[in-house]
Amino acid sequence: MRRSGTSDRTDMRLGRIGERLSSEQGSALVLVMFIVLLLTILGVGVLSAAVGGATRTETRENDVQSIHLAQKKIDEVMAYVTADVNQKIQDYMGRPQAELNQSIHDFLGSLNAGKNGFISSTSLNGAANGITSITLENASTSSKYVIVIRANATVNGVVRTLQQKAEISTFPDFLNYSLGSEGTVYLNGAPYIEGKLYAGIRLMLSQVAKYKYFTESTKTTLYPRIEGEAQVQSLKDMRYSTDGTAYKEIPVSNKEAYSLLDDRVKQVYEKSQVKKQSTFVQIDVEDSFLDKVAEASGSADNKATFADIYYGAEGKDSSETSTQRGERLITSLQEPSGNMTTLKMPALSDYDQLVDTTLTADELKWKKQELYDAAVRGFKLRLTSLNASTIIDGNLNLDGATYNEITDLDKAQGSEESNWIIVNGDLTVDNSTIQANMLVTGNLHIKGEVKLDSTMFVLGSTDIVNANISGKNDKELVLISKGSVLINRIEEFRDVATRLKGFFYTDSTAELYGVGSIFSLEGGFFAKGDLTINAVVGRVYPSPGQPEFLFEEQHQEEESAARFVIHYNEDVFADQRVGLPRVTQVNIHLDPIELIALAKETDQTGDSN
């Protein structure tokens, strides 16, 4: 019985061991199956990621390729537009500006109808690109045309649509800027500039203004403030100085150094754009003068003949001044040898040779005075009612009393074929009004309160002294001077601004000041040579017995504190389009390209491969 009990217990232990072994074997199987499942999931995930990555890469490549093809299509249209408008400019040389404008308008307006004609093949399988629309905006004027080009492209079902706006004009670039130079622009101190700025070589920013008062002095103030973009040759061509002498590059690669820069310097840099000199549409003052003389003569075919007379036997490289050349040309056109209407400002001395033996000396004197007074009245009447291009033989002095107005009736009525008043000598404008386009072979002097609606070409120099220039009928002056342009106010330290409404261009260098005087310009100023601006903020006082000024606090940020202010005036193109100089190539400004649509399905495009 004892052995039987022992045997039973042994069997029970063996049974429990067997059950445990069976359980452990089952768990191991489950674990193995779990690991296999996990590895399977991981494998599928890796495979899916690889496949998805390849798909995304392919989609991205298709995306990039479709954008590139659409941009290529826009570039093709712009190349076509540029070439065609440039040809029109050549074809319409010497013809009225209105005819050129109409031809360009008709051409641009017809582009959309012929959009399917812009055909280009691609080397990509499953790719197509085409122009969807070319729209001439209603905002376009006879001086500036705005077209909007839309193009799309498809690569393997990925469609992208791009849009670009282009502004087209046939006028020189300087009119697009508040301030600029084909050379270097030096902004010393705190001018306030609203509008675009152009620097053909470099843009130099300094917080130290320079001025002359018995001796040369300086004043540390704010950096310039530019509410608009600065266009430079490269971003490395913008420099800044803390002392007005040593200039440094903007430290964009050094975050810590850049963070320490003055906010005004950073603002100018961050709003800057690159515009190469090769794309800047220049002006040739002497050639433009010849254009306008030919226009005044009634035939553009005369320009070549006029150029021969203007430059003389020695040609363009002669030592003659532009004023000597201009006087020779205009003298050849004057009556009686020439055929252009010619007037001469009367002078009492014109009657010195008058002899009348029937009169006493006093009676003869009074007769001379009467004849002179009658000539003055007749000359004044002619000046105020001109209806044809006219030459003034000799200097013309609008003194604000005897003579105070010049009016071209066609310009006053808004005609597209304005006349030209040619002064074969110097022109002085003092407290007078001019509504006429003018050519001056000599120098120009402006002073007093002047109202102008005029485009003027001056072969000599220009000085604007103690003058305020406002617009006749809210128009403005466009002054293009071969020589220097000096703007000065003798009565300094008055808190009354020299207010000028117009655009000023000089073929020379220029210096403008807003230190002792206040300078306010609605328009723009441009120099072919270097342009230097010196300006401070706040009030300025003389220091008795001292060679330096006394200044208010120089941390006044508001525009009202600035002593040199420019506001751009875009109306100049519409107001002065008839008299503005022509250029030999089209002026095109392109806005950034915009991505308009992101589509997954193939849209209708132009040509395909």
C-alpha cells in the first residue's frame, strides 16, 4: 500500500511537469509568431516608406519641372514683347508720341488673341506647357502699359500655373525714382525719401551730415530713412559708416554684428533689390535735344542734318561746349535764313538808330518809348498765346512784372502735339508762370514763386535760388540739364521749406542740402554723376561768432522733423508725356512671378510633347 501511494505521487509530479513544459512550448510559439508579425509590419512599413518616398520624389520632380516649363513660357512671351516694342520704337522715331503709344497699345491688346501662337516643344515625356492668358490691364495709360501673363505646364499629371505682371514704358528710367545716380549715391545724415532709389555704382549710408558755414563742418544725426526699395548693382555695393569716413559692408553673414546695426540701415538693406546697369534705360541729353528740335521743325527727317550742324566739322569729340553747339544750330533755323517763327525780346536800345528830323529831341525820345512799349505789349501777347513752335532770339527774362507768363495754347488744351519754345540764349524765370515745353541753349535761372507745367531741356547749367516751384493746374516741371543743377536757399535758418514740384536730371554730379535750409521735393532728383545728400532733423540755428550751427535733438524720428524730404510723384508720365525724352529701347519692369494654382489633374494647356 505504501509503494502504491508513492507511485501515485510520482505520477502527479510528472503530470505537472508535462503540463508546464506544454505551456512553455505554447508561449514560445506565441512569442515567435509575435516577432514574425512585428518584423513583417516593420518590413511593410519600410517598403511603404521607400515606395512613398520615391513617389514623393517623383512628384516633387514633376512639380519643379512643371513650374520651370511655365516660367519658360512666360519668358518667351516677354522676349517677344521686348523685341516687338523695341522695333516699334525705331519705326516711330520722329513721329508723334501719340502714334507710337497707339501702336504699342494695339499690339499689347492683341497678344491674348494670339496666345496659342507661342509654341515651344519640351524634351520631357508626358509634358506640356502653354499660355492661358495675356491681359492688358485697364489701369494702363498712354505712358505706362501693364500686362499680366498667365502660363501653365503639366508634367505627368502635375499642373502648375504661374502669373507675372510686366510694366512697359518708352521713357527713361530716371523718372521712376525719387532719387538716384548712375554713379554713387551718398546719403549723409537723415534725408526722408518716399519712393525708389537707384545707385548705379554704390549706395553709401552715413549718420554724419556735412555742411559749409564759413568752414566745413559735420553733425552726427540719424541714418537715412527710405520708404521704398533701394536698387543697387549687388547687395555688396551697399555700405554704411558711423563716422562719415570709413565705410563697411553690411555684415549679413554675422548675425550678432547685424543685430547691432541701426534699424534704418537694416530697413534699407532688407528692402533693397538688384538692378544691373545693363537694364537701366539711360538718357542722352544732347541727342534728346536734337530730337525735340527736329520735332519742332516739323520733320524728324531733319535730325541727321541738324546733328551735322550741331556737332560741327569736328564732330562729337570737339572741344566745343553744348551751349556753343546749340546756339549754332538754332541760329541756322532762325528767320530770315531759317524758316522757324522767330521772336526777340524788345529792348529800348533797339530804337537808338531811329532818326526823325521832324521831331525835337524830346519828341523823338517819347516816340522811341512809345514804339518800345508797343513792342513789349505785342511780345507779351505772343508769349501768352503761342500756337506754333517758336524761337526766341537771345536771352529771355521773365521778370514777373513786364513779362510773367508763357502759354502754349496746344499744351494748355491737352493736345498730343505740343509745340516747343526754343530760347537761343539764357532763360530767367522770376515769379512767373509757364505752360509750355521749352528748349534752352544757354543757362536757366529760376527764383521766386513760380508755377510750371513744362518739360525743359537745358544745354547749360541750372540754378534754382530762393524759389518755390508749384504746378500750373496741378502739373509739374521736368527739367533735364546738360550742366549742373544747383538748388539753394540764401535765407537759411528759416523753418520754411524750399518746395519744388518736379523731376530734375543733370548730366553732371550734384549735391543737395537739408541742413541750414529745409528742402521739400514732390517728384525726383537724378544725376548721371555722383549724387550727395546731406541732411539733419529738427531746428537749426546760427551760432553768433562761431563757424558751426546749433542743432536741436537729433533723435527725432518723425517725417515732420526731417529737413530734407522727397515724395515720388507718378503723375509725371501722364502730365508730361508729350515732352518727355524718348529712348532707343523699351523700359520693362517685372513683378515677382506668382504661383497661382496647384492642381492634381491635367488642365488644358497649349502644346504638348
